[in-house]
Amino acid sequence: MIGGPFKLLFLLAAIMLAAPPVLAETLPPPLQTLAAARDEYLDDWVFVSALISASDLLAACNRQFGPADPRTVEAYFRTGMVFHRIGRARVAERIYDRALRWMRQRAQPNHELWLEMLERRMVLTKELRMGPEIMADAQPMLNRAMELLDQGSLRRTSIHADLLQSWGNILRRSRRVDEAALRYEEAAEIRRNVSPNGTLALADNLIWLAHLYSSRPDNAELVEQCLDEAQRILVALKRTDHPLQATLLHYRLRRLMSVGDDAASRELIDRLRPFQPRTDQALPPGFGHRLVPVHLQSEAELDLVQGHFDRAFESLAAVAGLIATERTYTGRHVASLVQPSASRELLALEPLPGRHEGVGVDAREVRRIELEAALTGVEHEDGVHRTSDGDSLMLRLQGCLDERTAIVGWVRTKLRDPATWGVVVRNRGSAHWVKIQHPIPRSVVEYRSALEHASQWPTRIDSDPQLNQLEVAIGESYLQPLLDRLEGVDRIVWMPFGETLRLPVESLRLPDGTPLGLAFESVYAPSAEVFVDLMSQPSRYPRSLLVVADPVFSPVDQAGAPELLVDANTIVGPDVLRSVLDGERDFASLPRLASTWLEAEAVAGLFDESTVLRRARATESTLTDMGLGKTLQAFDVIHIATHALFNRLAPSASALALTADRVVGRQAKSAFGDGLLSAREIGLSWSLDADLVTLSGCQTGFQSSLSREAGIGFLAPILEAGARALLMSRWKVHDHATYLFMRRFYENRTGRYRDARQGSVGDPMSKAGALREARSWLRALEADDGTTPYSHPVYWASFFLVGDPR
């Protein structure tokens, strides 16, 4: 089946092939010009200009014809389509739903436009829902659409074919592959009859059909027939530069690699390279995904099986390194272009989650996207890229390593030679690759899921024998084949690829039973480029600290001593976190993290200079003002201890829960006074010179990928703002265990301890060394009854370090 990158290609192509306006010809000539410009910009993937044209057209239609006129309704609907294309799925959902309500209320609705609205809404349902929810939500719309086909005499037309293809997409997502193929076949036949010479929509239809046929080996001939017909259409239309051509070539590449035709595969990889820059430019800020250059992944697979190991590592590092090699909408390069006033405007335009009344398309949203584009150069060919000259990536990376440090990673190849490979890179010599003989990816998923599940328990949990067995089994499979290349190594830089992206490797067992995170110092690198960049900056002893802790979530929040509350249940269910983030519940739903008071006191006392923002002072507006005013640059360490609310659909909207201005009786200055400090707001407002930023709340490092998705979580905005390392959590953390862990970690880092630790007394440790010692201490910590309450890895392995380990 086609993986994530291919799904994204298909998604982008399918959204792009929208039906032309059905009422545009009834507009006055000036407005027809605006409509044509909108559609042309969309076809060329110039999304921001398309949005501006669509917004201008909507405003003009509303003034000239009124909100109830069908031409205004259509302009409104097509503005929603632009938001859909830009990746603002939630905004598009609200616009589609309002447009559908307006259409239903009309005495004589336009059946063709109504049907198109339903079809687009079904597409959006497929993107926003998961599992059985897709079919349940789409079925009523589908039933109504089938009725409208007959009422409007629209059977066997292009809109009928669009509906069938969308229906097929929903069936496919519901794993009803055979039914989906029938819908695609019927849609393709209608398209052939409507346009015998072929259209882009038919080419897209055929590629999807080839995708479904490929699930069965006996359909190889049908697959080739679909791809050949799609190719003939693109050639006849003179659109071989269209993104559908890249999709088609990707598909052919997969087939060639699966049958072992390496020479033809190399040729196709070369043909795919020119498509990547255009695709990069097409993805606007906040889209929610970045298209992985699949040809580099395929090239790495070919290099591995052919023994070109250094070249394979460079290709994979390029795939993982999108955070470093492509533009982002945050960071130092933007800070050099953006004046504080522009940042303040963009923050003020930030919509409040879950508080959209009226659902209109207003100038504020359009201006926000326009500002983003202006700041990042998303519509300019030169853009903002961080490229590297001179030595190869491998040489520059090895220059950052000493004798005791190694890069370790794994990748699973799926095409030419399905296998799992492990890689070790030392400070000299070639990359050493080992094929894992007995990979157990299912156990990897089971282990990760078991730890995440264990973190949900409100009470302390003991050691789990089944978990121990998985730690040993995965360790034997993934670690043991690499150990002979790790002789003399004391520090491992994990550079994860593929299936190990969210694997907590520190808790895996070595042959002697020692957890890996206790035997080695461990740090993660989001990419080779980022690691090289961070290691090129000087490391220093941390002297100044900013602590943000124990925010107020309710005016009636308990204000007593935190010692009385340390045993309270602070584990919050995902439904509560999500509803608070969406504005459906008030902050009062969040429990107070009482131990963060103790955490702040303990940590602050270890630094030469400390600033503590606690309770009513721990406001989002205060922290944002400090970022915009560059006051945050004065701190070597920034420690934020609070709840993290993670948004799976839009990770850049994930937020840290701080004190809202209104909770403490202040008038909010703007949108950044609501108490939700989002990852996007951090990227827009912060400028740092920090050795370390610690986010000690729950799931602050949770994301589907450490590298590819990092640009839209907390990691990339903070690194790009100027932090050299981050300490984050993998799952929901225990409040008091986190207090104990953080106190020990900072004692190690600052050298403010008087007992012997790692063979010394009072010597500051590296960040990675301080982390290893704190893990070992917490794991072995004895309670008064002689038990070790924190021996389960859900406690001591919850935090991981990303960036500079020094």
C-alpha cells in the first residue's frame, strides 16, 4: 500500500482538481476577472494570492448582490475551497457547513452547486475523521448527493464522476478496497464519455485506480494500463510538469524497485528531482505536513542494497533533515526579517481556538495568511533556505564527534530489499550498516503503546514482566548487532528514521540487562544538519534561569501550600486536554500541578541568577512580551512546568497552559493573553540565547515524528528561536516524580551537590550526563518501606534530550 508521502501527494493532487465555477459566467466582467484570477492562482499553486482574490471577490459579491444571492454563496463556498487547499481544514469545514445551510434554505437551490458542495464536504470529512467515523459522517451527505443527481439531471456528468471518486476515497479509507475500486472505475468511465480526449481529473482518477489495483499481485497488467493511460493524457494536455506527473513517476518508481530494476529506478529518481522545489513552494506555512522527498528515500534503499553506505546515509539524512534544509515559518532567519511590530500584528491576528462565532471569512484571517507568506517568501522561488557549502554532510557531521560519541539510527526499507537496517557513524571511517536479521516492528509498536498506556494510570505502577520481556527482545534485535561498533562509546546521538521515531530506546536492555539509557549518555538529533549547526555554537556553564511554574487555571484555585496537594491525581484524559484547547471547556478543568511549585523552588536555588514566574505571574502575555522584547535572551536556561495540550490534527496549535489574564482579573492585551501559548506563537515571538529549554509538562515532546513533523510541534520553533537543546517528555508524566527528577537533573548540571556522583563531587555534568545520572537515581530511589516506586520506565525514561548534549 502507498505510504504517508504518497498519500499526501494524492491528497494535494485530488484537492487541486476541483470543478470550475458554475455561476462565474453570470458575474459582471470585473468580477469575472477576479474569479478567473482566483482559479488561475489555484491551478499554479500560488495559494496566498488565490486567497486574496477569493476574499476580494466574496466581498464584492456581498456588496453588489447581498449575502443571499447564489453568486455570493458560490463565492463564499469557493473561498472555503481555497482555505481547504491552504490546509486550514477547520476553517474550510465551517465555511462549507454554512454554505450548505444557505443552500438548503433556498426555495430553488442550484442543484449542481449544492452537489459540488456536498462532494467537497465529503473530501474534508475523509481528511478530518478516522476509522468508522468517516463513513458514519459521510453517509448522510452521500445519500443527499445521490438524490440531487436525479433532481438536477446531473447523472453521467463530471460532477457525478467527482462524487463517485470521493465516495471511493471514503470507502478506501474505510478499508473497503473492492467497493472503492468499483466507484473509481465508474467515475473513470463517465470522465471518458464526457471528455474523450482526457482531462487532469481523469488522469488523477486513473492513478488512484492503479493504487487500488496494486494491492493484488494478479492485477499488475491493470496497474500498467491505468498508468499508461494517465501518462498519455498528461502528454496530450502538455502538462508533464504538473504535480500529477510526479505522483505517476513515484508510483512507477515503487514498481521498478519492487521488481529489482535498479538502472531504471535510478533514471526515474533523476526525473523526480526537479519536482521537489515546486512542491516545497506549494506547501504554505501551517499546512500541517511537509512532503518528504520520496526519491531520496528510494535512492537510499538502492544505495544500501548496492553497498554505497555513505551515500545512503547522506540521502536519509536529507530526508530527515527537512527541518534544516527547507524554509520554516519560524526562527532566526525570520527574526532577521521581521520587526517586533509585525510579530505583534501576526500574534494579534491569531484566532482563538474554539471561539469562532459567526464563521465568516474576515479580513483578519486573510491578513494573517498574507503576513505569513510575506515573512517566509513562500511564493518566491528563492525562498528562505539553509543550505550548506563545502564539505559533505558526512564529513561535517563526523567533525562534531569525538572518540566516545557515535551516531546510531535505524531504517526500514520496503521496496527493493525489504529489511531493517541499523547504522553507526563514528568520528572517522565510513558509515557502518548492519542488516537486522530478525526485526520485530510489531513489538516496537506494542512496547511504545504499552508505555503510553501505562502513563495514563493515576496511581503508581510497579514493574511489568511483559514489558521487561519486550525490552530484552527489542534490545537483542535492534541493539546487539551494533554493539561491536560501539566499543569505547559513552555517548550516543540517536538519529531516528522510520519505525523507531517514537521508540524510547533508553529503556531497551543490553545483553547484561542494563537499560541502554543508563549505560550511555543519550541525546536525539532531529537531523544531521541541525546537529552540526548546534554543535558549531559554543557551550557554556548555565548561570541564569527563568522558571515558569504552577499557573492559575481558575479564580478559585487552591492557594495553599503545595505539600498538601502532591499526591493529587494530575493525569488528565486526552478528551479534557482537547476540549480545553478547542475552547469547549474552561481552564478550570485542568488540575493544579502542585509539585511544580516545589520544582520551581528547588531548581531556582541551584542557579546564580533566577527569575521565577509562578501562579498569577505565570501568564502567557508576560512570557510573550519577554520574547518580543528579547528579554528571554538573558537566560541560559528556561524551565516551563505546566500542562501541554497537544493537537494531533494541527500540531502547530499545540499549546502550553499558562495563567490567562482574565483568570487573574486582568484585561487581555490581545489573543496572546488567553493562557494558551501555542507552538506557533512561540515561533513568532521568542528570540533566545539559551543553553537549554525544558518543557516539563505532559507530552511536550509528543509528535508523530522527531524530524519530519518537528517543524510544526514545539521542537523546531524553540530550536530555531535560538535554544541549543530541549528537554521534553514523551508521555503523560507523574507530577511528583517529575519534581524529584528535575531537582536531581539540575543539581547534576550545575554541580550543586555534595555527594559522590559518577565518580566526582560538585563537578558540573554535561546535559546528557546529568540526564543519565538522574534517570539512574530515580529508577533506584527507595521509599521508606524499601520499595522502588519509580523503577518502571514510565517514570525515569519519560524525558529525553534533543540537540546539543554538552
